[in-house]
Amino acid sequence: IKEMLDACADITEALRSALVTVEGSSNTFGDAQLSVDVIADEIMWDACKGSKVIAYGASEEEPEVKPCNVADGEFTVCWDPLDGSSIVDNNWAVGTMIGIWPST
């Protein structure tokens, strides 16, 4: 899904200028959320909600499946917006993991 690939490119750009700070919150798995986690997750949600082919989405940061474009969407998409974010301030490799399934 092209929107998800574009979102990954947007996350890359955001990481170049974002400061890595602790948000003071944690996700449902108990992991401390960093500013870059929140930024990356917002980028992914914006891409899903703007897509005509994504019906539902969920993320590591917000694991409840939420509607995006139920009327026309064909896929359910789940993601970890920034896997390895705890080491991003050391300039180590991080990535975005995406799973895509038919919604039917």
C-alpha cells in the first residue's frame, strides 16, 4: 500500500529533526513512549485515515483496531511505528514494521 511506504519516508524525515524525549506516558504494553514514537505513530495514523484502501488500523502505541475507511477499504493494517526507538538517540538502526491483511 503506497500510503504506508510514503508514511515510512515521512517518518525518516521527521527523525532527522525530532528531539528524542520521554513523553511521560507508556503504551499498553508498558513501554515508555518517546517523542519519536508518538510522532511516527501520528504519521502512520494520518496515512491510514487518508487512504481509500485501508478499512481498519491498529498500532503498538494504540493496539485497539480502529476504523479508517470502512466503506471502501479492503485492508486491515497494523504497525509498530518505530521499532527500536529506545536506541534511536544513539544513531542505531530503527525501522517501521507493517502487517497488511484483507479486511474480509
